[in-house]
Amino acid sequence: MGMRIDEIAYFRELAADGQITHTAEALDISPAMLSKSLGRLEAEVGVQLFDRHKNRLELNGFGEILLAHVVRALTELDTAQARIDALRDPTAGVVSIAYVSSFGSWLIPRIVSDYRQIFPQIRFAFDGGTADAVLDALRSGSVDLAFLSPEPHERDIDWRPLTSERLALGVPAEHPLAGRAQLTALEVEDETFVAMTRDSGLRQIADAYFSTRGVVPRVVMEVTELATLRGLVRAGVGVALLPDSAGGEGMALVPLKDEPVRTIGLATNRARSQSAAAAQFARFVQEEWS
């Protein structure tokens, strides 16, 4: 059907009022224009939509059927326009973010808190996980942005470094190595290690560091959460390569020679468009943290 949006909107108002003159005045159009619009609409559907009385139009059965669908259609169009307007507004809306879980205790709260002081209307949706899971979410388009480490090497992913943190050997506070000023990779080769699973960015960085130095750590346990890894180290189950942000009571972080570093970056998907809110948040992060 070739119905025009303005004609069905006029029809909805005329159905509520029933008088050509009053409705035309409310719509700020002429009565002749409204009558012509109604005529075109009735010609399009092939039936009269109103019973004509002396001073009033009254919906008939055909008109009632059309009105029910018109109300739903115009409501959907209004919703669509509101969603489009929200996407165009950089100061409102929802920004969806995926991040490596270990950033959730320090990096994400700091950035979001700083940003909401400037734009308090912005809402966020968060999804924490392993580096591989975060990258998958960004690829699929289920999130707008991702805080990710290490750098992904994919054509459609734009990754820009923001900040970095040193990795050190985490050992229980009473461990013989706890007092050392520095260790080499070879000196820890015989230690029992606990580690993140292989899809974790932290594990990938640790494996690369030891591999380039000819060391294969003896990993006896793998976990998916940094908090669990820290707990295992404190309990004496094994040692682990940990970021500075993971230190705390009950353990020591001993520096390693040629310190491994975890560089954290902001990633976006070049193949997908961004809302104005997501694009502005990305600019803020890059300007304030790069």
C-alpha cells in the first residue's frame, strides 16, 4: 500500500476529533487539505473509513480496523525516531563496553567516574571476561568499545594504547624469594606456577615473556579469575606472574629482569558504525589516558 505517513497521522487525529474544521486547525493545515488527504487515503484502501453525518465524521468498521494498525505503526515510528535521536546525541544514551576482567577493580571505575562527572546522563553496560571473549564481543558488534590487552592483530580492530602496568612474580609473603630485589626468568624455572587460562591476555603475555627466555613454567593449576589467582598465591599453592594492581596483603611482588609489561588499549571495530555517545567516550578516553 502507498499510504503516506502524514496522511495516516492526519487520519488518527481526525478519528479522535470527528470534525474536519477542528482537526485541520489543530494540525495547522487547511480543511480543504485535510479533506483531500482523507480522500486519497480512502481511495488507497478502497473503502470509506467514516460514516458522514451533518456536522461530524464517525469511524465505521473499516476505519476502526485501520485505526488500530495506524496507532501501532505510528508508535513504532515514534520509537524509531527516539532511538535515532539518542544515537545522535553524544551526551545521552548507553555505551556498551567489554573489558578484561582484571581491569574491573581499578581502570574501569576510574575512567567511568571521570566521564560521568562531565556527562552524568550517560549510561554504561559492561561485560567483563577473558581477552579472547572481549575480542569476540567486539567482533560481533555486541559492544561498542573494548579495553583490551595484549594488542590484537586483526585488520578490522583498531587498538590504541592507553596505559601500562608492570608484571612481577607474585609469591607468598613468607616465600624464600619474597625478599629478593630482582629475579631472572631462569631463577624461577623450577618454581610451581599457578596461572590464568590460555585465553587470558595476562597468560599470553606471561607465556611470551618466558618463551623468549627459554623457560617453560611448570603450571599446576589454571584459573579464570585474577582474584582466584591471587588467592592461590597467598595460600602457597604456587607463584604467578601478576600485574602491579594485583598486589596486596599476604604476598610479595618481586620484580623480574627485563620487566614484562601489560599494555592496555582501547579497541573499536572499524567495520561497525558507532553511536555519537560511544564515539565521544572513545575520544575522551584517548585524550585523557593516552
